[in-house]
Amino acid sequence: MQIVSPQKLDDFVQRHPNSKSGFNHWRKWIERGRFGSINEVREVFPHADLVKKEVSAHPEQRGPRVKKEIIFTVFNIGGNKARLIAIMQYKPQWVTVHEVFTHAEYDAWLKKR
């Protein structure tokens, strides 16, 4: 799979150098893999979870913000010390890195529903 927005991974690792090996492991398996569903992802990453979350989206034209529900795949990295929030697109084989959080940051993000 191709990783979209890998800079977010690098930025997190710069701030949290102890997480580097965990993210390198995740990146290696994602880039080598061809996944067709969350079940196939869980064969490599058993603790990957799906999380539905409403996010604000900016419409192309001017006007009020639009709320849109997105299904994210959440990966536990480095013994559950970090959480990688991704959007998996199985047909084109893309993984968009949406956010990378510490466990505490992830909990705060979840509460913003």
C-alpha cells in the first residue's frame, strides 16, 4: 500500500524519538502489504480498530461547514504508547495518515465527537 501524508509520522517521531522503531515496523508492513479489508489488516495488526467520527469538512463553495462521518482505522504503535489514525482505501491501496497521537492525545480526540 502507498502511504499518503507520511510527514505526520516523521513529525511525531521527531517529537517522540522512542516511538521510531514502532513506526518503522508499521510502515514496513503497510508498504509491503496488499490489504483488501480490515480483516486482512488485522492478520498483521491484530489490535487495529475501526472508529467512526464526525469531522468538519469545508465545502467547495462558501457557506456553513459540513459535518461528515468518516471511518478511521486506528493502529496501536509501540506497545500502545502511540495511536496512528488512518483512512484506508483498499481499492487504490492507499493509506492516508490522518493523525498521530500519544495515548492521552488520542483519548482527547475521541471525546471531541
